Amino acid sequence: MKKTILITFFGLLFLTLTSFSVHKFYVALYQVNYAPQKKMLQITARIFVDDLNSAVGKKYSKKINLGSEKETDEDLILLKKYLSEKFSIKINGQSKTMNLLSKEMEGDVLICYLNIKEVSKVNSLEIYNTVIIEGNSEQQNIMHFNVAGVKNTLLFTESTSKGMLKYE
């Protein structure tokens, strides 16, 4: 009798524990603000560092250690290169250079601070964002925009890598 109860208990325990699988979210959040007094777009990107390390490492066939004590200058150079290839914003139809100003860790998220200078007026934004997406079809990049008091949100996925906003 005890054996039957024990087997039933452990069987139910096993079923209970295995029926709940951990699902990881593959989401990065971006905030883009236009600062007319500074004539610049200010961009904050919040990306899970393990996903970013994996994507950059896979792209350049190198182990990347962003956000850790093992981070090297080469890791930072590869991050800048990766971001310039996978993330761009055209302002009023013109390509502008995006600058990575700094970065910091917050838990398991790497926060990147970027900007685009010499932006006197924003009539349109053309955004291309495939950060992490090429290596992970579940990745979603959500971008929030605040330009001249107008708020917009765009979602970038495997099927949608480009977006357009007009402010005329």
C-alpha cells in the first residue's frame, strides 16, 4: 500500500513539474526621443545580454562577453559594428550616423545609450531593426518613439524588419 501511494505521489509530482516549461521571452525595448533643443535623436536600447552576446558571437564567430568582467575592447568594437549593420534610422530620407555613447548592465539586461546628432527637424523616420532577429525567429524588438509630442510604437520581428513614421 505504501509503495503504491509513493509511486502515485512521485508520478504526480513528476507530471506536475514537467508540465510547466519555462518559456523565455525574446524581447528588446527601444525608446527614441527627439530633443529639438539639442538637435538630436536620443535612443535607449534594453537588450537581454545573453541573447546579444549569442547573436554578436555567432555573427563574428567569436565568444563575446558584453556586460561581464571578461568584456574586452574587441567585444565593444564588435557590438558597435553589429549595431551599425542591424539597426539604422534614416531621418527625412537621409542616412545618419548612430553613435554608441555608453552602456550599462541592469540585471541581465544591457542598456545601450545611442544618439544621432545634427537633426534640425524630423519629418519622417525610416527604421531598420534586425538586432538578434536573424539568429532567433522568436525575437521581437519593440520601439517607442516620442517626436514633437507625438508618440508611436513599432514592432520588429522576423517578418517585419523595416518601419516608417511620418511627422508632417
